[in-house]
Amino acid sequence: MKEVILIGFYQPNDALNKFISNVQQEFKIQVRYLQEYTALGTAGGLYHFRDQILAGKPDSFFVMNSDVCGDFPLKEMLSFTVQKGGGSHCTVLGTEATRQQSLNYGCIVENKNTHEVLHYVEKPETYISTTINCGVYLFSPDIFCTLEKIFKKNQEDNYKLHERDCDPNMQMKETIRLEQDIFVPMAGSGKLYVYHTDRFWSQIKTSGAAIYANRHYLALYQNWHKERLARNGELKPQIIGDVYIHPTADVHPTAVLGPNVSVGKHAVIGEGARVRESIVLEGAVLQDHCCVLYSVIGWNVTIGMWTRVEGTPNDPNPNKPFAKVDVKDTFSPDGKLNPSITVIGSNVQVPSEVILLNAMVLPDKSLAGSCKNQIIL
């Protein structure tokens, strides 16, 4: 791997620039952020920045949606593609879902012997297949020939519509959708294949999925980076299960952490604090004897003494094989906030001796008291 390119529509800011700089130093690899001039869809950005992507003359390149996480079998995908002849082939990472949940994803019908994709439907209305698209792809540079054809066709369609309607305010269609515009016509052509994984994979559409992903990434450390996990010892906090504590964090020896807790840079966790199934981000302060369960604590948040912060987990159904995290609506049909992970935005001050339950608190707030099943704007 030679380079990582981030493509998005968002304005770069200090936080993103700092993140990229830190990543380059840590992993000794070039990382760049390329900003689209307008939202170009899941493939429009690839075509727009094709010269940048091809600058290093890559043999192939991975494309990954930024809202998915997992134990990605990238080396295995590459070997699979090489065995298929490489060249102009594209490989999609696929996994299994339940029949009902498959309707929320791109569904793949394949030749079980060759793993060629025969049919592809994005979020079908009726059952197609339990094999779903993971949002991770391996392309050869030949994909840009296909993208060029789609781009030119879109331009021709734009001109025809413009001539027909004569509307000077009509917006030109510049987006290219990887799933509908590329995969649908490629299916059955002998150029699109699926590589199956049974490893951990999830979308990150909700805060509940973030807690679920944190648990699995910590479990992966047991196999690949055991040195990152905290251990019990003299003058150290009590550790239960998998816990990551950044070396610059200050955790009192009487605190109890775990299972499945990640503590960021310069965070402070006080005497007798209890933290479980949670993410504590950089600069957060959890004062003495507070309790944090199933929550995301934002940057530079302060949790007062004896305060309880708790959310409701949204895990996949353990009784259904291949079940994924459900993307639940924020509100119930009768207008009530559905139970969820508690999320506290950056620079929030939570007073002592209060309870936050199933709450979402936007940044820069100073709470006056307890909060249950509310969004604090």
C-alpha cells in the first residue's frame, strides 16, 4: 500500500488536518484529503479525481465507504482477484444478513461456483438475496473507462433535458452512483465478483453501532495488538475484559473500567469511577464516583461527581444468525425518543449528582439537572 486518499464534500478544518498529520506520522504513509466541489455521489468523486488516484500508477486500489467498520480481509480480497485474472475485474466484499435486514442493503446474486455477480439490486423492495454489499471494493484502473462512459452518458442526458425544458435554473446531473450506475450494468458481464467474509462487519449509522464496533475492535486487539490493551496491576485501575487507555490518560487506581471501554488522549477518570461499554474521547474529565454505561463522552466533556450517565445498547439479535445492527428511527411513531446510546457532545458540562439516561446532548451545553429520554439542543 502506497497511499491513502480521503474523498469528501466537507470543508477541511483544523481537526481533520490534525488527524491526517497524526496518521501520516504514525503509519509512515501519505494521506491526502480531496474535496469535491459539489456532492458527486459514491463514484463521481472517483472519476473527478481520477488523475490523482492514478498518479502513482497503481496496479489496483481499494475503495471503502467511510461509514462501515470491520475486520476487513483486504489481503484475501487481493489474492482472490489475482486468482480471477485481475485485469478489468472488480471485487465487492460481501457478507450474509437476515432476509429482512437484507432489504436495507445492496443485494448480490452470484454464481456459487465462480462467485461472479449475476444480479445486483440496491435496497430492493422484496427479497433478492441474503448476500449483501459491505461497501468495500477492489478495482483495477480499468474501472475509469466504465466511469467515463457513465459520465458522458449523464452529460448527454443533461443536454437533452436542457434543450427540451429550456430551464436556465436546471441543475446538471453530475453524480455517479457506484451501486446503481456501475454495479447494476456490470452484473452478469463476467467482470464483477464477490468475495465473502464471515468476519466482523457493521455499518456506523448510529451511536449504538459505534459502541458495538468499539467492542469488536478491542477484541481484535487480543489477536493483533495485545500490547494496546490495559492490564491489571499494582497502582493501576481494575480492568475487566478488553479496555484501551491512551498512554496520556490519567485514570485513578480505584476506578473500574470494562468490559469494552476506550479512553482517549489526556482524559481524566477520577477516584471510584465506573465505566463500562463506553467511549471516552480526548480531554474528557470523569470526576470521582461517577458511573458511565453504554455512552459516548465527547471531547473535553466534564461529568460531575456521583453522576450516572447511561444509555441503552442496540446490539444485533443474538438469536438470529447473521443479524446486523438495526438502524432504528430516532423517534417512535408517537413522537417519543427511542431508547439509545447516550451521546454527550464536546465541551458539555454535566453537574454532580444527576442522572442522564438515553440522552443526546449537543455540544457546548451546561446542564442544570437530570435528563431522561431527551435531546438537548
